[in-house]
Amino acid sequence: MAEGRKNGLYSGISEELSALMRTGWADTERRELTLEEQAPYAAARRAALSARFPGERLVIPSGNLKVRSNDDTYPFRPYSGYVHMTGDQARDGALVLEPRADGGHDAYCYQLPRDSRENNEFWTGATAELWMGRRRSLAEAERVLGLPCRDVRTAAGELAAASGTPTRIVRGIDPSLEAAVVTEAERDAGLEEALSDLRSVKDEWEIKEIRSAVDSTVRGFTDVVGELSRAIASSERWIEGTFFRRARLEGNAVGYGTICAAGEHATIMHWTDNDGPVRPGELLLLDAGVESRTLYTADVTRTLPISGTFTPVQRRVYDAVYEAQEAGMAAVKPGAAYRDFHEAAQRSLAARLVEWGFIEGPADRAYELGLQRRFTMAGTGHMLGLDVHDCAQARAEEYVDGVLKPGMVLTVEPGLYFQPDDLTVPQEWRGIGVRIEDDLLVTAGGHENLSAGLPRSADEVEAWMARFAG
């Protein structure tokens, strides 16, 4: 029973029922738990963060449940900076780095402990364990995370009482903890910025997790091709459901809202309604990524001819995007400017658009003026990791104005989008949208295409579909 619910069927709890519920429970403490594989890597990340903020207390919350409607909540997904620094996915938690007088920090983690069986809290209330599932005890969390753990219900009071130490908190994650500390918005932003900076180069454990997410994504795309006939008989929703099944089977979920864009919907960059028809003769733009059980995500796009073969105009557009992606991928290597791959792909597309007569040349002038953006819409890629647009709060000099380093993971995803109402292009081009996106790991010698298991060229795509299409 959810205690206090309006229109609940029970008005109260008898003493006899309360006594009955408190007795007869087995000891379920999990004493066999050991340190998680990620824990040593998380400790190294905390050390790097500590070095940036000597003498300051750092508070990184995990976040709280958010109401979807009435007393129903959204599935919980913790703040990525918290996950990166702890390896933990629990709600209502917080990592605290407490400065030591001799330098460095002591790290500990606030956690929501298990509900007591000595009162009614474990079975009454919408977030009680018998309603939402068993949580780790504090001792279990310590064994798994390799961190001292405290009861989060004491966090606000303890943090407020220790107000003499300069403190930073990541804002917008946990209102109750934010209200308990006295901080400055600008300095707090510096903490979130540093957390993003520190995610830019992935360690070997993170690369393994991203690789696994990409491999599952490749299988999810193959699933979709195998069920295209069912999508034709229903809608884009079948495609979304097919990919989601793979994501839930092998990972946590999808890493972002899946884009299943058939026909003219492919010209909409973030089409996630996924309720349109799937028609032979048109294109399907599928942008999807499996999120691993450790919350690292893939981000891959393929544009497929629904009938199995491209029309001449579709192939012309597809080949131009493929050519641009080839140019962009060739620019991904250590020491290169982050902007190089974007510039290479966009220059390639600008040249094609000038050649076709859709924008005024010469191509270099068109690129410098950004004229190609009418048809390319977005940038050519982004960092990838715990977030699909990872490191989004990093300093510009470490991201868009920085250089590529081994261990960075990014997407290369040029596209061309001819809107259905665009009178500047011939009728047969209108409503065609093509994007090709792959996930690249920067290596010491260049790069590795982690999503190379999926075909990219037009001929390869057609052969793949002939093999698997159902």
C-alpha cells in the first residue's frame, strides 16, 4: 500500500498487521560481494579530479526520481559525472571529496540504505523496497564501490554543519543537497566543467564498455533489417520496438531516443515520434544506440533503401554523404584539430552542392559562408561515452578548439537533408534525407572504426539487406 495515497483502499494499518509484517524475514545481507571491476578506474578518476581542486569540498549528487505522472516515476538514470567518479548507479546518492589538511581528498559516498524491517518503511510508501525492489545495504555498497558509505538521510545536515570549508556542488541534480550548501554558481560550473573534461579521454575499461555497446548496436541494426517487412505492414514504431528489444536484452536501454525516420521524416534531424508509415521506394534513416548496463552508449546511423535498392537520385545523395564521411574519418588522428574532421566532411558536401547547382560556388566560398548548412543542418560529430553527446560541459579549448588524443571516442556523421517543401531543389530530390554515422576511437596510429561491423557504401548496404531483409 502506498501510505497517504488519496483514494487508497485502506485507511490505516492495524497494530496486528504491523507486527505481522515486521516478523519472519530472512537475513539477506550479501556478504559475498567483492570490488567491482570498474572501481580502480573510478578511484583514478577521483584522484585526477582531486588534483584540480585542492582544499575544496566537492559534492557530486547522483540525482532523484522524477515524477512522470501522478505517483508514477520515470526510470531512474543517474548523473553521468557521478557514475564516472564512482561506478555507482543508485538514486539519491552523492559522492563527497573532503579536503585533507595535508593535501588531497578523502572520498566517501552518501547512499540511501536499505529500509528497516523494524518499522513499516520497507512496505509502505511508493518508494519502499517491497514496491521498488531491494537496494544495497551501506556495507554492500562499500564492498562493491571501494568507498566508505554513509546514510544519505544525514547528508543535508552534515554538509550544512561543515559550512566553513569552500565547497562546490554540481547544480540542478539534487535540490535538497544544493540547498544545504553555500556555494557560488560560477565556481560550481567549474566543477561540472572539470567532470566533463575528465571524460574526454577514455580509459581501457571505458573503451571496452563502449565497444560492447557498439557491438550490440550492430546486432540491433541487423534485427531491424530482418523485420523490415513487418515495419512496412505497420509503421516506424515496429522498427523502434525491434531495436529496443536488443537494447534491453544486451544492455540497460537505448542511449537516447531512437530516430526511426522513414520517407520525408528522414529530413528531420531528431525525429523521435516514430509513428509514420514505412513505404517501399523510400529511405529509412535509423539513428540508434544501445546503452550498456554500465551506462556507456553507442550512436550509429544508417540510411537504408526500404525496398532493398537505392533509386538513382537516392544513390547520388547517399554516395555524396559517404564520400564526405570518408573525408571526415580520414582526418581523425591524434594531434589533429578536433574541427578538422568536421571541416573535411563539410567541404566535401559543399563541393557536391555547388556541382549540383543547389548553392552558389565556388565551393571554398560556399563553405566559408556556410551555405551548405541549408542542406547539412548540423555539425559532423561529437564526443561519445556515458552521454550520447559526452563532455558537453567541457572547456572549449579541451573540446571543439582542442586536439584529438588517443582514447577519445567520437562520432563522424555527415548528412544531407532536402526538405519536402524546398523549392530550390528539383521535385525528385525533395523529402530525401541521408546520414551515415560511425563511432571512432582515436588510436596512437590514427583511428579505429568501432562500428565497422555495419556496411557503409551503397553497394555494401544493398548486399547486406539482400542477405538479411525479412
